[in-house]
Amino acid sequence: MKRVLVVDDEPGLRQSLGLLLTDAGYTVTAEQDGRRALDRATAESFDLILCDVRMPEMDGLTFVRNYRQRGGGALVIVMSAYGGEDAAIAAMKEGAYDYLPKPFRPDEVVLTLRKAEERERLRQEVAGLRAQLAASPAERGLVAESAAMRQALALVARVAEHNTTVLITGESGTGKEVIARAIHRASPRAGQAFVGINCAAIPETLLESELFGYVRGAFTGATGDKAGLFEQANGGTLLLDEIGELPFGLQAKLLRVLQESEIRRVGDQKTRRVDARVLVATARNLEAEVRGGRFREDLFYRINVVMIELPPLRERRADIAPLARHFAATLAQRFGRLLSLSDDAIAWLEQQEWPGNVRELENAIERAAVLSNHETLAPGDFAHAPRTTHDAPAGTLKDLVEMAERQAITAALEESGGNRREAAKRLGVSLRTLFYKIDRYGIT
């Protein structure tokens, strides 16, 4: 609800404006002179200020000038029965947003405030779009040439402005967090915090306190109160990555938060209101998880308002070349050296299956850059990368996926020297998932 400060020395006008604007849905505060109003306006946060020009102690134009000098950001609309256009021009020069001549009809006041809000909203939207257009691909974190990714980005643009839950699906390494951040940057919450958590990376015993916080004495070691991630993301966006790994018992509590916009810290007796937009991501098939009794059906339907599905890199080969060049340029800047990819290297990269998707492609290019002294990377510089082409042996889709998983896990274990926790981190999966896959495929 927008907050309005009314500044006028006439008690009757203050009262009538208070009633009128309250009925229009505003929260109204009133002051009778400019000096007191200036102290209050700089100490508190207001969205709009209605200020008379002629007042004792401090006139309206002086109020506007001092308010702007102190860094005040509310939209100021001055009111006056004197001066006409000259008074309006003088007010604008001091930093007022608009001018309202007295006497005015009630609907004029509300309409002026609504128009001011709309103009400000459009100004901020244009500024945000200009910033996005000016940003480099590295800052945007999005490189897409394929039709599938262009469709995904078009969906991002449509859902960004709405405060709805979005389910982002795709294999590990396809860029789910990048898409989540893009939604946040394009949303009205862009100026607030973006907070992310990988539900698979936090032990089950600690996950509830991480999400919802705790109060002093809630458990051994809780020596003070701590806000959880929902509170840290208040006003902004919270990404729950790998939502499919969320323990069944916590799923009911998450559902309540999504429905009621309230959380309860561990050990607390009272609830707290939160305003965090929730985005969720998963590499799992949640519908299959629901059928298997591992994921709540009601929670699935609550988070699956809008789904953005990211295809694996092998299904959008048009993105491989621009992504590869983008990663090479980023590494060149980071390493402080010239670095590019030959046409043969690009062709070689485009022939690979990349079971680890964009993350694996990025790692392969970084590995080649580190191990090679060449300014232009050739196919031979990728000797240590997994050489799986799309001329794959025949078999069912299930067989091919399992083969790719087995190869990716084996490579990650070799690269990490057998350290399973490090291998899980490289693969972007939980340690629990990695143990399950190792046992399933008989990897030693």
C-alpha cells in the first residue's frame, strides 16, 4: 500500500485529503508545517508527498528544495491557489513532480496521484530495459541462438513482471539458476535481494533452520536469533534449487509458506509475514516423484504455476558456438591473455554430446585454456575432454541417458581423484544422488 504525506496548514483540508486518499487505498500521514514535515519525510519512507506552497515556518518550495538536497526520493506534488503557471514552473525547478492548483475536485487529486505513479513506473521500466540492453552477454549471463532457448527467454520476459511461482526444469548444468536470475533482474523486485539455496546441499537436520531461521535456545548452539532465507529474501526473490531433494516433512511447511506468506522460525511461537517471490528448479521429473510418493501432489501443483523447461545442450547445438566463444572471451579477460577458438575447435565442440550440458562445456574450455599455451585453441587442446559424439551407438533413449550418466560420473570421479563430495559438486548433484548412481551403475 502506497504511503502519502500530506503537508498543509489548513486542518480541514488535511482531514478531507486524509479521508479521500484512505478511501482510495493509500496510507496517509499529515503534518501542518513544512519544517516538521521535512524532518518526518527524511526520517520515514513515503511514496508520494502532497505539499501546499504557502505555509508558516517553511513554505512549500523551500520544503521541496531541502527535501531533494537531503536525498528524498518520494514523488512531490505541490498545491497552491496562488501563482498559476509561474508557481508550477518554480515548483518543478525545485524538484516537484507535478502541480495541483486549488481549488480542486476530489477525483482530480486521486487522478494526479495515479498518473504520477504510472509515469514513475514507466520511467523505472524504461531505465531497467536500457540497463539490460546496455549489459554485455557476460553480465546478462544469457547466450542463446537456438529456437528452444529463444522460446524459453520469451517465457522469462512474460512471467518476470508477475509475482507468480515459476518451476524451472532441466538436466544438471543446463542453466536453471541463470534463468532464475534473469527472471529476478527483469522483475519489479530487481533492486532487492536474490537469495538461492540448493536443497540437496544442506543436511536435512539443518535445512528447516536455514529456510525459516531460528530463535535463541531453539537447539544446542542457537545462542541468538537468526533470520532464515525467506526473511533474507523479503521484498526480493528466493530460488529453491533442486526442490525435488526437499525432505517430505519439510514439503508441507513449504506449502504453508507459499499459501499463507508466513513463516515460523524454529523454536518460535509466532509467525512472521514474508514477501519473497519463490522460484524453484529441479533436474528431477516431479510428476514421477509424485506418483512414487516422494513428493507432495499439492505442493507440486502449487509450484507448477508456470514451467520453463530448459533442453539439454545436445538438443540445442546452435547454442554451442556462441556459448563457447562467450566462455573463451570471459576466460581471456580473467587470465589477462589472448584466447580464442579455431573453426575446427568449434566444429569439434559442436559434435560432442555434453552430458554435463553448459557447465561441462564451460569446464572443458577452461581446462583447455589452463593446459594450453596457445592463443587459439584447436581440437587437440581438448584431449582431456570426454569425446562423445552424437554418432552414438544404437539403443533406447533410456540406455543412452544411462550411458551418458555413467560416463559423466566416471569422468568426474577421475578428475576429483576419487573424492565423491568433489565429484558431486562438479556434477551439480547431491552427494546422496551420487551414491545412488554409483551403486546403480556399479562404478568402482
